[in-house]
Amino acid sequence: DAGVTQSPTHLIKTRGQQVTLRCSPKSGHDTVSWYQQALGQGPQFIFQYYEEEERQRGNFPDRFSGHQFPNYSSELNVNALLLGDSALYLCASSSIGLAGLNNEQFFGPGTRLTVL
Amino acid sequence: RKEVEQDPGPFNVPEGATVAFNCTYSNSASQSFFWYRQDCRKEPKLLMSVYSSGNEDGRFTAQLNRASQYISLLIRDSKLSDSATYLCVVNPRSQGNLIFGKGTKLSVKP
């Protein structure tokens, strides 16, 4: 049973460029959440996708956008990159139970983005 | 006040020691609580969920005190392999956004 996978593992971009990160959730999971983890900090919630729609969003600007596909995989897009966007981007998968509540989230290995 | 606060450490302990981490959270309506472990430059991995009645998994014991809004993790008989950063995590209203503390770094020495 494959766990959460993310691609690419590393990425180097320059300021102003755009980037797309990809995530495939664990088998049986239907929900994908994205987090940004800066060095020395805990992960910060960006947004969550369920049924191909953004279910909840954290305090991130509109430059951060996402998408979920019918097979539950997801993309995170960041436009107009800033130096401060350099971080580890983590994808977490989970399933929404019958009560609409979020179960435990399992993380992928992350994509390390460096903006020069 | 930060939403989830932890002592960043580092905690440097010898093998075999017992070590305890505490964490406080600000949102009294929070419903789910977790401890994650994160090794250097790796993803967080779920260590255990935390229940009001307290729960134990081998050498690890987690406690939740809703009245005081704090969560604890106790590690008994520390192993070298326990060296990692331990993240206290709160999920308000069981919605999407896990809220992480900054983590407590543990280093277990021979």
C-alpha cells in the first residue's frame, strides 16, 4: 500500500516565477491538505481539498492556489514567487468520515522549494 | 497568545531516562489532539492521538487536560532512536487545519 507521494522532491526557482507541486494521497483517502514549513517552525496550514473543492483555507495570499483531481490527487500552485516562499511544502492525506469530520492526517515526504 | 505553544528545548537526556513534554493550546473548542514526530529534514509522522482518558502506546503515554488546555507526552526508557523533534498538534472542530506547535527537540545520548 503506497503512502502519500509528492513530486518533485526538490525545486529551485527565482523570484517572480511560478511553481506547481503535486501530491497523491494514500489509497482509500479522499482528502488532501497542504502545509508550508519554514525552517525551525511547525507546518502551517495552506488549504484542504475534498471532492475537488477547496474545503478550508489558512492565512495565505491568493498567490497560493490548488486543485484536486477526480482520482483525489492534488496540485499546489504558487505564483509570483517571493524569497519568503522558500520552505518545505507538505501534503497530508486523510478521509472525511460520515459525520464530515476529519480523521488523522498522514504526510508525504514533502517538496523542498528554494527561491533565489 | 500563540495557538499552540511548546518548549522548543533542546532536551538532552541519557539513554534510559524518562522525559516529559508539555504543550498548551488557546482554543478551548479544539476537539482533536495529536503528537507527531519529525526527524531532521523529513516529514512529520503521527506518533499518537491524544484522548481525554489518556492513552499509552508502549513507552509513550499521552495525556489531555481540557480544563487547563494542555497536552503532555511522556517517554519512558528513552532510546537513541527517539532523538527527533516532537510536534504538538491541535485540530479545532475536527476540520481541515491542523495547528502545529513549533516542536520540542529531543536528543538522547549514549
